[in-house]
Amino acid sequence: MSLAEIDPKKISVEEFEALLASASEENLDDVDPAAFARLIGRARRDQLDAVMKSPLRTAVLDQILRRFAEHYRAGQPRARKVIHWKVTGGPDGSTDEFELVLHGDRCDVNASPEHEADTTIILGGPEFLLLTSGNGKPTTMFMTGKLKVRGDLGLAAVLAKIFEIPG
């Protein structure tokens, strides 16, 4: 059974973690982004929270980071912009930080911030999964305080147009 066929609402938190652990062991590079997005969109909050507080967090975040460059809409005439992400709620209250450096023709991803940010986006692990899989509404997250933006709010607002988010 593929990830796209599984209804996470019918499985426990532990089974959901095991499902993602199995996909991780097989190689998350082989997981179809649209299937992953559907799985995240169907998952319960407690399942997403458990994954983002577990050792799986690193593998999931790494996979999403690698795919940012693939889903970047290159070729648009735009100035260089740096976006820092802070994903809170990790194991023992940890926060993961990384950056995207956007150029007209490419998106570079750095596992740790190396440049001064134009925009910093701060959100919890489950919200990050929902947002990057196209299942979260950034405006709602912002208005409810689940997503915070420091710096250029306009840049944060157009991110969905800069990336092709699998659905």
C-alpha cells in the first residue's frame, strides 16, 4: 500500500510514526511529493506533533529542505532575498534553523543560516509540515499567532507564488 492510499485518521500516532520511519528507511527521496502532501494533509495534529518531536524530525526536515530547490520557480527576475526559517517544538524544546537564498535563477538551501535575513519565519513543526505540503493556510496561521514573521512581510506573503507546492 502506498502512502497516498493510507488514511492516517484510521491509525494510531505510533503507527503513523512507524509509517514515516519505514518510508525514511526506504529513502524519502523516493516518496512522491504529492503523496507526502496528501498524507500530511490527512494527518491529525497529534500525529504531526509526535513526528516533529521524534528522531524522525531530522529526516523529514532534511527531505523538505532538499526539495525546496526543486520546487523553486526559477527564471523570474527578482533580486537576491534571504529567508530564515525557525521551526520550533523539536525534541526537548529544540528549534531547527535554516535559510533559503533566492536568486532569479535558483534557490540555495543552507542547513544553518549564513547570511543576514530579509525575512524570518517562525513556526512550530506541525505548522511547517502543513505549510510546506500546501495543506496549511499561511494567513490563518499568521492571524492566529502560529506563524510569526520578522522583517519583510511582503516577501513572506508571496512565498506560495515563488514555489510550486505539491498538492
